[in-house]
Amino acid sequence: MKKFNKILRYIIPYWPKALLSILLNLFGVLFSLFSLSLIIPFLSILFNTQDIVSGPVPLSFSPDSLIHNFKYLLSQVIIEHGKVSALVFVSIVVVIATLLKNGFMYMSAYFLSPIRNGVIKDIRNELFAKILKLPLGFFSDERKGDIISRMTADVNEIEVSIIRSLDLFFREPMMIVVYLGSLIFMSPQLTVFVAILLPVSGIVIGRIGRSLRKTSLKGQRRMGTLLSIIDETLGGLRIIKAFNAENKMNQRFRSTNSFYARLMIKMWRRRDMASPLSEFLGISVMVLVMWYGGTLVLNHQGSLSPEGFIGYLAIFSQLINPAKSFTTAYYNVLKGMASSDRIDDILSAENHITDKPDSAPIIDFKEAIEYRNVNFKYDRDYVLKNINLRIEKGKTVALVGQSGSGKSTIADLLPRFYDVEEGEILIDGKNIKDYRIKDLRNLMGNVNQESILFNDSFFNNIAFGADSVKEPDVIHAAKVANAHEFIESTRYGYYTNIGDRGGKLSGGQRQRVSIARAVLKNPPIMILDEATSALDTESERLVQDALFKLMENRTSLVIAHRLSTVQHADEICVLHEGKIVERGKHDELIALKGVYKKLHDLQMFS
């Protein structure tokens, strides 16, 4: 129930429409009951048992007053125009009541539609906003395809299973209460018998639906695995084909898909059982009511007349449909709650990297960056051990070492992609956790080994994250990054689409667009993570030239794979197994004949 309440809280902003929809539903139910109740006077006229009412009573909303005055009106029609005209009159009233009933029901659905779609829109918005806020560490433990599945398939399942059932949850209980109230008024004795039978059938239906939510949860998880396989396959098609692994990937997909299909078969069989089972139980209850009610009428027990009993059965038969619909909605909600659980896993995920209540703004970088006794681990083992490093303003510090030595982790800690567990990182003598995250990251520009570009134009990729950017500024940034010439040679220049992840560009071109983006941001601190390691010699020369321009008059933290790119750094730190084992300028480290010298010699002879 708590999970369902979390879905219902999204309705709160739409409460005026929800209230109006409930009110219109109520009017629809009342007119439905009124049209059904007219069966009794119709049969009374037909069977010649209609009593002539000589005068009206004061009109009020009580059932006795309404029934008496309607009988008086009907008596007047019989006296003045005859019984055939009275039948016509009753028939016309039934048609009008039915028209009003359906009109109110439609208007209820009309106002419910923006609620249903608005709730789904709000869930998607909240889910996407939460994904943007969560730290990078959260996504290292999750499959990308599974997260996509939660934002698409699971949200869609909530819309299909829960949100579309909202009108049933609004309307059907109301119909059941109104119809039951009228049945109690007509025959309390018979209605007590009905009240005993209905919960019994409800218990039977509930027992069958208990495992539906668990099965649906397994199915949604398996759909996340399927989407992960699809995502990995599309991203790795080149490798799959190069290693002739098509059959292996195909078999992996087929196996997962078959398991998913079996789960869905099991789930839909249980779900499809709801309607026939509820109908069978409803008809069984109906037969028992007919038997017991018929016994009461034949034995003249109670005040129920034969035509009143037929009217009772007509109203009771209408009670079966809302009970059946409510049962179906219950099954749908159980199925949809599994998707709600998966979405809630993201929405309730804790974000440890947040601003402190008293966090301070930082507009400019003035003195130095300092790593002080920093230790860090992702899981159990420490990847950084007692890191002490000071980067003065305007200086370039390079990090070199073998893969896995902790170079990228040092860089990721500075903009708080991850938070230090032991020790602290200071900017201008103040812990970075005491600054606003947005201000902190505004001080920094990033150029990564893998150029992260978006399926958009050159202009929008370079201007990414900046507001109100003018074209001359973008062109200037591209020129600094040695990207202007090849951008201008494309069909639409700066407004040419570069494809998914910049797929229409070479590696060097993608990297230069990334550098142009950093140039436009014009930050005082630059983080360069092996920005030239995957490039050919010509592309490397162009990119390296752009990087030198980028680093001019800036404080730079450079992660280098090729030592030739950092020979002019103010300080080079050599990392080994999470520790800084050597530091100094290029010539000093060569003279030490230690780890750096070995790395340098290996690259010289490779």
C-alpha cells in the first residue's frame, strides 16, 4: 500500500481535476441507479400492481420523498393518459437518465485524462532529474540498459497497469457503495446474505493474485537485462564482427529472451484468470441470491414484492461489473507495482555528494589546489594511498604511471565526481566539500581520453553547458582548438549534425571539438585525461597544439599515457599501485633512473 501511495502523491498537483472527476462519476452512478430503479414502476404498470398515489409530499433528497413523488407523477400520467402512455413516459425517463449517466461518465474521463498523462510526465521528469543528480558511483553498479528499461518499459508499465486503472479506483468503489446502499434500502435481509458471499469470492481472487507482483518484478528485471545486451551489442558491433562472435551474442540474447517470454506467459496467464474467475464467482453469487431472494418472496418474508425483487436483481447484476472491473484493476496494480518498485530503487537512491547547508560560493581560483593525506577506495581495496600533492595556480602537474595506478581517480576527486573518504582536497586553503558543487565545477574544464559528444550540431556541442553563446565566440574557440577548418568544410558548417557520439568524425576531430568546448568555457583549472593517447601522429600533433593553447595561463592537471606530451610540465608525479613514488621535472626523473626512467625507456623502444 505504501508503494501505491507513492504513486498517488503525484496526483496531488491535479487535485481539482481529480475532485471534479470524482464528482462527475458520482452523478453518473446516481443516474445509472435511477435508470435501473425505473424497472420496478415499469413492471408494476405492466403487471397491474401499481398503486395510485393521490398526492405529493414535500420534496427532499430522501429516498422515500423521491420515490413517493415519482409514483404520484406516474399516477397522474396513468389517470390522464392511460397505462400505455405511462410506459412510454417511464421509457423516455430511462433514456434521458442513461444519456445523462453516460454524459457524466465521459466528462469524468475527460478530466481524468490530463491527470493520467500528467502523472506519467511527472514520474519521467523526476526519474530523469534524479539520474542527473546521482553520483557516478551509482552507475558503476548498474547496467545502462537496465536504467533505460526503468525509464521506458517500467514507466510505461505504470501507465498501462496503474494509471489507466485510476478511473476504476475512482468509479467502481463508488458504484459498489451506491448500489449496495440502494440494495440495503430495498431489502436489508437479502443484502446481508450478499454481504457475506462477496468477501468470500474476494478472498479467493486475492489468493490467486499474490504471486503476480513477484513474477512481474522478475520479468521487468529480465527486460532490463535484454536492453543491456542490445545496448552492449550496438556499442560493440565492430568487436563482435571482428571476433566472429555473432553466434555467441545471438545465443546470449535468445537465452535471455526465452526466459523473459516464459515469465511473461506465466504472468499473463495469472492476469487473464482475473476476468473469467471473477465472472464465474459473480454468476455463482447471483444464482445464490436468486435462490435466497426467491425464497423470501414466495414465503412472503420481508417487504420485497415480485417486481421489487426483479429490480433488486437488476441492480445487483450491475454490481457484478464494477466488482469485476475492480478485481481486474487490482491485478493490474499488482503487476504495475513491480515496475514501481524498480523505479523507486532509483528515486530513493541516496546521493552522498551534495551541498552542505552552509556551503560557500567560489567564483575564482586564486592560490593553489592541494591533496592532503588522501585515501580512497571504490569497494574494499584502496586505489589511492596517502596522496599529498600541491598544484600552484598557473602550474601544470602531470600524472603518469601504469594503468590502474589511480591517475584518473585523482582527477575525478577534484570536481567531486566521487568524494574523498580519508584526507581532504583543498582549493585556496578551503575543503572543496565546503564549496557549492556547481560553483566548484564551473572552475574546471575537462577533456577526456574518450571524447563525449552528443547527437547534435558542432555549434551545440561546443556551446554545451553555456547560456546565450554567440557564434563568434564558438568560432574563436574552434580556431584555438584547431577545429575551425574541418568544421567549415562540412555541408552546413557549425550547424552540421555530427551523429551519435560524434560518429561522423575521426578520433582527432572529436577530440578537437571537445577541446573547443573546454576553450569556450574558459575555466581557470583544466583536467586533461590522456587526451591524445588514442590518436595517430598527425592528429596528435594538431590536438597537442590545441592543448598547449588551452593550457596557457591556466592551472592544469594532466593525465598522460605518452610521456612525450608532458616533458614540459612543471611537475611530474609518478604513481604506482595508488601511491606517488616519484616526483619532479622530466630531466630530474630521468636522472633518478627509477620507475619514470623505465616507463620512458619502454616508450622510446616501443
